[in-house]
Amino acid sequence: MTRNEDYWDGAPTPEAIVFRPITDANTRVAEMLSGGLDIMVEVPPDSVAQFRDAPDFQVHEQAGPHVWFLILNMKEGPFAEKAVRQAANYAINKESLVTDVLQGTAEVAAGPTPPAFAWAYNEEVQPYPYDPDKARELLAEAGYDGEEITFYVTEGGSGMLDPVAMGTAIQADLAAVGMNVKIETYEWNTFLGQVNPGLEGKADMAEMAWMTNDPDTLPFLTLRTAAFPSEGGFNSGYYSNVEVDELLNQARVSTEPEERATLYKQMQEIVHEDAPWVFVANWVQGAVTTANIEGFSLQPSFFLMLQDVSKN
């Protein structure tokens, strides 16, 4: 991209910007270290400390509106039972995932709304604690008998953090409470082709991540009955609750921020209880720049605002 000298608000600082999509994390890091990049986003957790300790680089971090979760198939299979869905939430050690696997680059998620949306975030909704005994109790209550659970994992993709390592850790946690999980791993585009049309007849759960710029976007596109894949939405697990539908529809037309906030907070309470997903992590977005880059900052929207960035 080259600079528009006639832009109405004044020409931007950079003469040109080259975007290089590098999906492999190790290749991105190697390019950054060798001088092939000036700015790198989506820093692999294993590399954050390496860049932070190096004088030639600057690490930028900021909480962003991101949710990493597991879609659960509510139309068929074990997760049609709420007790089994809740059991999965109790069985997975999310603190260990964000501390050990993601090395502090994320926080444990409590529900479908990221805490970055402070005005609409329900602080009374707490993350499911790690409680394997409670998970076993709920599985027994539901009559789960060890039925195989197919788990779709991706090799990588937008906002997916460290999906293979996370998927392996999740499989182990679920196995520890007696859940028989089989992983199927796919390249990102193939993965989306499997998940977005819906999990019916294919899988019982799948990894997913969303980055949004409004508390309406994610639940409206993924949690309403009218957002089933057959209706053009992304409700791949077929969650349906008429109260949630009504709350989201009301919030979308309300012009009062306080009323919208109340509606979203009520939605979070219901969704947390229904557990259509396993709520795992909220990513603390990160980027690395070389030391000679000035004027760069991360945005809550995840947009890259580069018009004032300079390279010295």
C-alpha cells in the first residue's frame, strides 16, 4: 500500500506499508529476528519473553475483545445434555492452559462476552472453576457411559492462540474425568469448511475464537436460534434459548447504553448456566516492533492503525 498524498486528513507518515501474511508461527518469529519484518502481530507465547528481553525489539500488549472457546454440539451426542456440557467446563483446567500453554498471554474466560467490553461485561459471572470431582458427578448424573467424543482441532488460524497444544491438554483433562475424546486436526481453511456449516453428523465439539469490536457481534452471530448455519449464521452447535434470543434482539434496537448493558449482562448469566460452549480464554493481544519503530500502539478493536507510525 502506498501513501495517499491527497488524503483529506493529511497524508499519513509512512510512504508505504507491505503486509506479509505468514501463518506459520515459527516462520513469523524467524522473519522478525532476521529483520524481514518491522512489526509482527499474534506473537507466539513461547517467543514473548525472548523479544521482551532483547534490546532491538519492543513488545506491545493489551487486553482485547477476544474469546477462545469450544463449540459443543447440542443437537446430538453427549453434549445435548446440559449436565455433560457443564461437566466439560468443570473438567478443563483453564488456569493451567493460560499459565502453562499460553504462558500468561491470556486470561481465563467466564462467558461469551470479553471483559474488554467493560460497560457490558457482567463481573458477577465467574469462570467455571477447575473441579474434576464435580465433573464426574455431573457425568454420572447425566448417565454418560464413555461414548466417544469427536473433537475438531485446527493447526492454526486467526486468534486461535496455540490450538494444537491447547487441544491436547483439553483432551487429557477430559480423559481424566472419564470422557473419551478423539481429536481430528485440520488446516485452518479446511477446519472452517467443516465447522461453519454446523457440527451435526460430524463432530461433538470444536475449537473456535472470535475477535469482535462490539458486545453484540459474537452472541448475535453465534448464539441465537436464527443464527443456525441453515439460516446463514455461525451457531454451529445449535444452541437455542428463547430468552437469549429476545435479550439479543432487544439489545440490538435499544438506543440507551445502560439498557443495552443490562440486557447483555442478563444474556451472559443465562448462557453461562446453559454452557453451550466451554469458555476457555480471553487473549491479551500482543505485537512486537523493532526498536526503530515509533508511534505504534495496539487498538481494542484489533485494527492496525498505522497512519502515524514512523521508522527511524
